[in-house]
Amino acid sequence: MQVYFDHNATTPLDEGVLAEMLPFLRQEYGNASSRHDFGTRARRAVNRAREQIAGMVNVQPVQVVFVSGGTEANNLFIRGAAAYMKPGRIVVSAIEHPCVARPAQDLVRQGWKLRKLATDVQGRVDLGDAEAALCEPTDLVSVMLANNETGVIQPVSTIAAMAREMRAWMHTDAVQALGKIPVDFEALGVHAMTLSAHKIYGPKGIGALVVDKRLELKPIIHGGGHESGMRSGTENVPAIVGFGAACELAARRMDELAQRSRDLRDRAEKGAANMGAQIFGRSAERISNTTYFAFPGIDGETLVIELDRAGFAVASGAACSSTSTEPSATLLAMGVAPELARGAVRVSFGAQNTAGEVEDFLQALGATVSRLQRLTAVAV
Ligand code: PLP
């Protein structure tokens, strides 16, 4: 059995979450918009999940708009908010996930100006650059709460305060932060926030855009007017129920999970550093389950494939762009040389991982790295 160390890509569905979903995959198949009893029970389940999610991020349930996942939520914010305005100016960080970066880039074709925020060498958005960028009139701002590759936590509340001064709408992609650090919509001072269930031991294909009630968005999917007209389509009741249950679970065990994964991460990181790995974002405040490193001269894809053979599932660069050979945009933004960036490997721990697995991993890593280094030495 492979050891799974790729929890930033996705997490296993928790058994308790599955148990809560099962009735809605079997006998409780009503459409939440129907007026009969079946529909009413489905609607009640959706409402309960909306409350659970709202409670997790400190908003009112009406602020939660269910969508198909983080990708759609990010697209809904950028496209939906822009559709309400004349072409203006959007500011995003240089390390956003492609589902923010690409729709933001797309606005340029519609006459928008795009400004990207630089990061420091640790992968933290540069507040000086944010201040400079937000001196000019701006309409939309999007800065993620925790980066999916490095795990570095971003200064979102400070940037949100700058955005508010400029009367811009501030969005944060909190997909990688949820369940790992406290995420409070009000305290962050944002107007919109993206969440996704499958990163917190919930089902895939469900997420939410959490919105300030004053934020006007044009829907990007039209139809029967579900989700207060913001996202049409029959609600995926089992997935929504699972998302709610996953939030409850995450809230309950967040501290314990963070401590456990920090122990594993620190152990792994120390071991990798002793073998000569360069660790990215190590001095920054990070979510505690993630380590991202490279061995000079060793290709990240190759290392991932070799570790896979040895029984360990890890990721190279950003998981979502693993079909691309381009070095990670996040690492390039941090000033990492492209050759070293191509070596990047991400290890992200989760609830089921153990210290024994980390020890075995370090052995496999050591053996693989020495073998690849010997091969490289012969080749040159
Ligand atoms: N945002 C971040 C930071 C992510 O890491 C991911 C997934 O990898 C997404 C958004 C996309 O979320 P989803 O897979 O739910 O579409």
C-alpha cells in the first residue's frame, strides 16, 4: 500500500463524513427545490450544511454560495464581480492558483489592467509592493490565504485594509488554509472568500464562495436561479451535506491535526535538509502540514516518479499543473533559479500519516537522491 503524502492536492473522504452523506445518496434523493416532503428534507440538510460552513468562517449562512469547488468559486468572484463594472484594474498576487491567475489574465482581453504583486524570497506577498499597487484606483483584489505549494500564509488582512481604503472588492482564496489555521471572514476584512471541501476530508466537486452581502456578482452559470440566483443548478445535496460535516470535523480537530502534522513536517524537513535539500519558505509562517524542497541537480518529476515506485505519493511543483514542465510560477516569483525550481517536490501530510511513515520516507528519499546524484555525475 502506498503512503499518501499529497494532502494539498486532495484528502481522503473521512468515514464519518461519508456516513453523513450516505442517506442522501440512497433514500433521501429529493430535489432541494421541490415542495414535497422529500424536497423539504433535502432543503433542511442543505440549510444545516450552510450553517456549519458559515459557523466555520464566521459569517451568516446566507453569505455562503455553493458551487462546484474552489476553481468555480474563484472564477465566480473574478468574472462575476468584473461583469458588474466597466473595465477597471485588478490586483492579484504573483503566486495565485491558476484558477485565479487565468481569469484575472482573461480580464485583460476585456480591457482591464492587471497588476501582479511581488513576493519576498520566502514566498510572502511583499507588503511594500501591495502598498504601491494599491495607491492607484483599483476595483478588484485577490490574494490567497495560504499558498498551495509552499504553504506560506499571506498577509491578507493587511492587504484587505489597503483594498478597502481604495474601495476595491477584496477576495481571498482560502482553500489551503481552511482546516489548518483559523479562517475568519470578518477578522480578515475580506468581501469574498473561496472554500473547497475535498481539501478538508470532504467530497470532491463541492465548494463555496462566501460573500459580503453588499458585493454584487453576475452569475457565470444561468438557469433556475438556485443559490439566490448566484449559481443555478440542482443542489448536489450529498456533497453539500459532506462539506458541512467536513467543516464540523475540521473545526473540532484543527489544533490537534496542526500539531501532529507539524511534528511530521519538521521531522521530514530536518531529514531532507540534512541530505542537502533546499527548503522553500522555511522561515515564513506556514500551514503546518507542508514542506516544499529541491535537491540541486535533481529533476522534481523524476524524483516524484522514483518515490512513487518506492511507495510514496508526493507532488512535483504545483499538483494542478503537474502536466506542465514549466517551473513553478510561485518559485520563480520568489526568485528561485529555474533550474532549482524544476527540482521542486512538495510533501503534504494529513490526518492518517505517522512518524514511522516519515522515517521510511526519509530512507527512501536518501537512497533515491544518492542514486540520482550518482547517475547525474556519470552523465556529466
Ligand atoms: N485554490 C487553491 C489554492 C488550490 O490549491 C486549489 C486546488 O488545488 C484550488 C483553488 C481549486 O480547488 P478545487 O479543486 O476545489 O477546484
